[in-house]
Amino acid sequence: MNAPDLPIAADHRLLPPERAPLERPYGVPLQAPSAQSLGLEEEPEGEGLDLRELWQVVLKRRWTIVVVTLIVVATMMTNTYLETPIYRADLTLQIDSEDIKVVTIGTPVDTATGGQDYLQTQYELLKSRSLAQRVVEQMGLNDRPAAAPPTPPSWLTQAKRWLAGLLARGDTDPVVTPEAGAPDPAADSARLEGAISGLLGGLTITPVRNSRLVRLSYASPNPVLAAAILNNLAKSYINLNLERRFDSTTYARNFLQERLQQVKTKLEESERELVEFSRREEIISVDQKESIITGNMTAASAALIDASKKRMAAESIYRQMERTRGQGLAAVLDSTIIQDLKQTKAKLEAQYQDNLSTYKPAFPEMVQLRNQINQIDATIDQEIDNIRAAITGNYEAAKAEEGMLRANLERMKQEVLSLQGRSIPLNILRREADTNRQLYEGLLQRYKEVGVTAGIGTNNISVVDEAKVPSAPFTPNPRKNGLLALVLGVLGGVGLAFLFERLDDSFRRPEELEKLLGLPMLGIIPSSPRVTAEGRAIALVGHDDQRSAFAEAYRSVRTALQFSTATGVPRLLTVTSAINGEGKSTTALSLAIQFAQAGKQTLLIEADLRRPTIHGSLRLDNQTGLTNYLAGGEAQPVDITRPTHIPNLFAIPSGPLPPNPAELLASARMVELLSLAAERFDQVILDSPPLLGLADALIIGNLCQGTLLTVEAGSTPRGYVVGAVKRLRTARVPLLGSILTKLEARAGGYGYYRSYYYYQHSGYYGDSEAKKLSG
């Protein structure tokens, strides 16, 4: 394909000022719309826990986690197999409750019980140095090297020993050593203490919950010695317990014998005083006499109470009789005789009234009836008088009986008080004698019990399971250590991964780039290999497979550039980056391909005169290029402009690398070249060198109408990018926006950008080759 006609060298001239590219006739770059202007609320940073983000960090730093885990596991397993194997023997004891009654008075008293304090005491006795010393002396462990602590000394202990030996060798003072064959008490004592400490250091006591069982464990490099020490320890502990019980019984017998003699003497004295006092006061059978007098007084008191009740009842009837006249007395009304007389009288009066209708009152029969009625009235009155006399007699008798009983009770009280007064000293002597007798009987009974049980070796401690020689080492445990190392390695690796992620000063999210730089994000480019499987540059994928994810990403950038300014895409566009290797050359070539595919006559200028790569990607001859024209040689623009195999795309290679790239780029010939290119081509794209440390990008940026900044995701430090943007703005370079390149969407993508990447790779466009390139 032929390039558009370019003027010859004689016609080279600068464009008029109104058409110079430095005036940027394409308008100013648009500012990135804020979240508030779009009606969106920005999510505050640091609030909440995004599990997906944490998972993406783990995926991104997965090799860090794997390496740390392998290192920890390898270290742990190496240390495990280098450790000395330790064997552990186990023995089970049963400790029942103990009941020793030294003194029993009244009710039994337990001086030792089977409560928690008793069991805790037994546990401490098992760990006592006296018991350990007995085992050491019985087994001769102080003369054997096996008496050392069961666990090997640590590297710190070995270092201390080595340093102490080194200092001892440097000491010039003479060392006094004992004569050959002479005993060394200090050395023997040290060996004994070392053996005791070693035995106690390897001993573990574990009580079994909710039972009286206790499990003893002993760890040692020698399995036979571990079992032997435990068995000897249990036997010595049982023997020690029996000895303690025998010593306690002996002490109890001696104590009881002495107390019996003392109490016996006191009992004899108290009984003698009791008998003498009874004889002197002439008190015989005090208990029986007191009981008779007390019984009589109780009976008299009860009789007096009954008499008082009878007297009060009789008095009540008597008082009622005095207040009542005629036949209204209750006793009269209740009398059957009077009731019968009244009934007979009523019948006679009824008959008399019936006869009045026939006879006159003077009739003999009527007179007889009247006499009978009068006789009955006289009989009723006589019966009433008898009742009143009986009530009066009952009252007088009850009153007299009460008086006699009261006098008799007063007499008995005087007798009881007199007897009690004379019996007080006697009761005191009797109680003292009873107390001494009970104490003597209790001590005598206990003395006989202790004497009977003195020869019986009762034991409340027994061995349930004897210690067996362990067949396998207890520690180190390769499986346990391996699992622990795996867990620690994974945790350490995850922690280190998050630490690296925290210390990572690069841009990991597109929104971070927009927020920090204040530039619109024009596109996101997924990570891809530098060359395809066929050895072609990755930028050519946009031409080879227009439906690939890589091509779609730059097609999105091309679309975003059309809206980056008020008048569309700047005709003169340069692509730069903060440092080398951020994909600026790939971006420049890919954008040029996209504009060419859109039907625009596109010119790609390789303005990176320090490390040019575009001519290699397009496989162009670089013998003659931009430097030949800028250096003032015979090369003309038409000579250095070359067509490519991509339709509508022309390129100017860099040419030989010059010693002074900045001077060449700032020359008038560069301005003239860009002016002619902007007049002849629809789109001119320049591949600019990096910004930091170089002035080339600033010069090119001021010659173009728009600058596009590429930033590599997860690699370029933020300070570099911020410094680069600051230099561009200080030099008044028109910045259109930024592109985030090499984004690991599967491992480090976030939010809708990950969804966008998946959308591009999901096969919606039928892209199969792009999946291989970007996967």
C-alpha cells in the first residue's frame, strides 16, 4: 500500500501558526467524571471485609504461600527426623479414700478423707523429691548416664556449655582435683541431684477426671528404663504409704495409752468424791426419789387443774341459778321428772277444761281434778328446790376439793425445792464422773481397735495397669509435626502474602489509579505474554484475531479516546509510561492497528530513540528511520515512511540509535515532521520513551495534542507514576488519561473489572485463541 503523498525536501516548511500542532486545536482533555456526578456513592475504604478480595489476594500470592509452606514443612520434618526419639511408658494407679481414726469421742472423726485435697496431696507426694531420691538410690540411677534429663539439650544449652568450657580452658588458676580413688562428696551430691531432677523432669502425673485413677507417664530415650522407673516409683510410693500408716498407728497407740492412764486416775477420783458426798448428805437413791416426788407433783398439778375446771363449771351453774328464778333454770328444763310432771299436769288441765262444758267447778269430779293439778304443782316446786340444792352442793364440794389440792401441791413444791438444793453438789460430782467414764470407755475402745489393726497392712493404693516397655517412640511424631508444619506454613504463607500485598506500592485496582492521579481511566488491558505461540508480537493479535479479548480491550481504549476531548481523538497522540516495560510500545502499536482497522489513515512513529521495539514487532528494516531525518541527512519523510502488512497503517521506525535523542526530538525538523504528518494522515501515534529520568517524553508531549499514560498493574510503584504525572503537568503536557496494563484479572482483578475480563473470555465473541494467549 502506498503512503499518502508527502512533500519533497524543497517544499519542507513549517505550517502557519494557526495550524501548528502546539496550539492543540482539538480542545482540552475532558476530566474524569466523579462518582457524585454520576449519582453514585463511593464505597469507603477500609470498611467491611470483602472475602472475594481476600481470596483474590491468596490466588495472586499463591506461590508465596506454597514456597513458605514448603520451607516450613521441610524445616519441621528435617528437625523431626534429626531429633532423638523419646519413648513414654504409662502406669495407672488407683487411690481410694483413707480413713484413720486416732481419737474417737462420741461420734467418729475422720482425720484424713478422700476429698479433692486428699487426692491433691497424693499427687504432690508422687512428685516429691524424697520419693524420687528413693527410686534413684534403689535403681542406682545416679551412677548411670541414663539418669540425665530425658530430653536432649537445646542448641542454646549446648552453646552455653561450650562457652563455659572455653572459659574454663582459658583459666590459668590451678584446679584442685581429688586424689585417685578418694570419694568426692560434692560430685556425688551433684550427680544425685542431677538424677533426681532428671527423673522428676521426665515424670508426668495426669489425674483421670471424675475418678480416683491417676495416670503416671515417664519419657526417656531408653524405653526399658522408662518402664522400670515407673514400676519402681509405684512400688516405692505404695511402700511409703504403708510406712506412713504404720508410723501413724504406732503413734496412736502410744498416745492412747498415755491418755488412758490419765483419764483412769481422774475417773477414780470423781467416783470416790461422789460416794463420800452421798454418804455425808444422807442422800440415797437420789434418782428414784426425785422421780417419785416429781411424779407426785405432776399428778397433783393435773388433779388441781381438773378440780379447778370442775369448780369453775359448778360455779358457773351456781351463778346462773342465783340469777334465775322460777322454772327458767337450765337444769330444771332438762329434768325428765319435771317434764313428765308437766305433761301429766297438761293432760289434767285439758280434761278439766273439757269437763267445764258439762260440769260446774264445784262438782266433785271437777274438785278432784283441781286437787290433782295442785298436787302436781307442789311436786314440781319440790323437784325444783331439790335441783337448786344439788347445784349449791356441787359448787361447795368442788371449791373445797380445789383448796385441798392446791395446799397439797404447795407442800410438794417445798419438798422438791429442798431436795434440789441439797442435790446440786451431788449432780456436779455425778456429771464429772459420767464424763470421765465416757472418755475412759471411748479411749479404751479405740486403744483396743488400734491394737487389733496394728499388725494389718491395709493399703488404699493399688496398681491398675503396670508400665510396659513402649514399642514406638512418643516423640517426635512425624505425622503430627507434619500436619502442624503444614498448618503453620499455610498460615505463615497467607500472612506473608497479605504483608506483601500490604507493602505492595503498585496499582492493583483501576479505581486507585483514578483516585490518586485524578485522570480518567480509558481502558484496562489484560495480562498477556509478550509474544504469541508462533513468535509474533502480542500487539499483532488485534490484527490477527479481531475478536480476541486483547483486541477488544484496545478497541475499548480507542472508543474511550473518541470521547476524551470535546472534539474527539487528538490527531497527534503520544503514548508514554513512567518507567520502562509497562507496555507503552504495545499500546501504541495496538491503538494504531485499531485506528487503521477503523478506516483511518494511521501513522505510527517510533519516537523511542533509546530502546525501540516497534520496528521489530512489525518486522521493518531499521537501517533508515526517524533519526536519519532529524539529524539533517538526505532522508526525507517519504523515504522513512514505510507501509506495513496491516491496511491503512504506516510506520516510521526509529533508525540508528543517536547519542543525543532529546536534542533531536526538540529540533525544528521534528515539529515540521509532525505538522506534515498531521496534515497528511487521519491519525498520528507516537511511541514515546519513559518519563522518569528522561526529557524525551516531555518534549514529545508538548509537540502532540494529547498524551496517553500507561501504567502496569501490580508492578509500577505509585511514587513513580505520581512523579511522572507531576512532571507532565509541570511541563503543561495535555494528559488525556491513563491505561492500566497487564492486569491479572483472574488473580488480582476486582469488582466489575473482573466481571469485564470474564465477559471478554467467556466465549461470547467466539474467541478461542485469545483465551490461550491471556490464560
